[in-house]
Amino acid sequence: MKAGKIIAFVLAAILVLFGVLYILSAFSPDGQTINLLVGAILVGIGLVIIWLAARSKSQAAAGENVTLKIDLPANVNMETLKCKSCGGALTMDNIKMVAGAPVVTCPYCKSTYQLTEEPKW
């Protein structure tokens, strides 16, 4: 959690606390009705700050890039990787990770299949 969010939550908690105290003081024998209004405003501002702090995303998370390195099974030679359906040449751009498995989409015939590891013997 970023420091800005922590500060916002602490400030909101303080506002809500003082707002509740003002509301409670309005019901004392010598309390004033203005305390009820001030307390409601403080609690409202505190709740809005909590809502805004919880809703906001940090800039790092919003613009974060994830790099996924694909480790192909066995000894795959990229110069010889060809489509099983049409025999077209495939590149690394044609391989995507889907549910943790390398999946090839042929740019020529549009067939999609999972790369399988051939036995090494």
C-alpha cells in the first residue's frame, strides 16, 4: 500500500472519529444542534476520503507491464518450427501462453494448437 493511501485512511479515520464525537455531544444535556451538523459533515467527508482512497489505483499498477518469457518444451529449433496443418513458417510472435501452456496460432491457416513435447529418445 502506498504512503498516500495510508495517510488518506488515517486522515479519514480521524475525521470519522471526531465526527462521531460531535454527533454524540449533540445529544448531551447542554449540547447544541450545530454539533450534529458538524459531526455529520465530518463523518461524510471521512467516508468520501475512504471511498476515494480505496477506489484509486496507484500509477505503477495502472501502467505496469508484465513480461512473460516462454520456455518451449524440449529442444525446439525456431528455424524449423512449422505449422502442423499447413506447413507455414512460425515465429515467436505466433506463440502465446494460454492457461500455462504454449499455444501456437498459425498466421496463414489460422489453426490453433498446443505445442507438445516430443520424446527425447
